[in-house]
Amino acid sequence: MTQDQHDHIEHSRQFDNVPKDCPECEGTGKVSLSDCCGAIAILNTQLNKMTCMSCFKPCDSELDTCDDCYGTGEVQYED
């Protein structure tokens, strides 16, 4: 193995198991079922309202903690 190959492998390992934004809640840590379609609704941080992910309309659903990230907004992917 050349030094360049070794350096590339070591550099790649730095990015293994790095937390990523949760795809379910899009990094907000909060989800709900929308009151319009029954689809997943996420918190729109710009409007500070829930937005339905099916029809993209604001809805008055109550916030719940995301089950995928446990409210952290990040998930850890393992190789």
C-alpha cells in the first residue's frame, strides 16, 4: 500500500459514524401525524408550525418526539 492509499483510508475513517440529520424529522427532533392527510408532519422552523409532508400545508398537529432520533435531530449511521 502506498502512502497516498493509506492517507486516503485514514481520511475516510474520520467520516465513518458521523451523526447525520434524521431523515424522519429532518433534524428537528419533532414529528406528528398531520390533521389534514394523516401523513407525517414535521416542524417548519421558519414558520414555527407543523407542515404536512404529503400536501405541504401547515397543520395544527401536536408535536411528538421523533422515534428515530429520540428528539436529538441526528442519527448515527454505522458501517
